Amino acid sequence: MNHHHALRRACVAAALLLALLAGTACTASRAKGDAAFAAGDYAAAHREWRPLAVAGDPAAQFLVGLLYDDGLGCDEDDAKAARWYAHAALHGHPAAQNNLGYLFFIGSGVPRAPAAAAHWYGLAAAQGFAPAQNNLAVLHLAGRGVDHDPRRAQELLLLAAEGGDAKAQQTLGQFDALAAQVAALR
């Protein structure tokens, strides 16, 4: 499994929790899909979540996007993943915004567009979604899609680290060295 897919799976538990905290109705289909996913029956999760996603449930849209992104219970299809993430992202779902940002950053299923990545990361980061704060910080540190702003990068990393993001904690520990390396390349 590559880093792209590992990152996506790490967001699943947070996404399920966010869906519950956001007040999304936990219908019988939703509960069945959650149980199927937890049991590793991704095709059943897809069958349960897709009708909810089509009906406009942002959490289900995110989860269907995740299934297409990782090829779980369906064929891997980054363009379909991006479309489902976009539906959820437009409803303000922070994990979907983060994942859509990542797809724009790497150009998977959508054109490579660091500014679009920064936009979606920024929306999720503004909601306190720590992985997006970390991702936006990296863009600010590198000056990709946003202005090169090491101070803003460090602020975002601190927020993400306080939110429990292990990558942000690691990056903060190396921040001065990374900032110096980026400065040397500019």
C-alpha cells in the first residue's frame, strides 16, 4: 500500500466520528455500511453508502470517495473519488476537503493544481482538521500554491500538532532544518 492510500485510511476513523458529531442521521443503511467497512466487506459498505451519497449525505459521499480512491469494494478510480470528495467538500466535510486537496496536489483524478490544493486544505484547516493544517503548512513552507511563508507554516504546524497530528509533530521537530533547506533552494 502506498503512502497515498495509507493517508486515506488514516482518515476513515476520523471521518466516521466527524459524521456522527456533525449530526448526520445514522440510518440503517449507514450503520450497515459502517459495520461492513469495519469487517472489511468493502463491497457491502459501497452498496449501503452509495444510495446515501447519491441522496446528498456528505459523510457518505466522502466514504464512497474513499472506497473509489483506494479501490475498496469497487474498481480504483481516482476521477470518481475526486467527484465524490468534491460533493462532500462542497458541503463542508473537512476530511473530503483535505483528500480533494491532496488529489489536486498530486494530480490524481483531477489536474495537478497546487493552488486548488491549498484552497481545499485551507477550508478544512479553518475547521480545525489537523491533517489539512499540516498539509497547508507544507505548502506555505515550500511556497507551492500559496506564498512562501515559513511563519504561517509554523503556526499551522503548531495547530496541527496540538490537534494530535503526528506528521506535524515530526515536522515541527525538524522545522528549522527544513526551513533552511527550502531557503537554500529559493
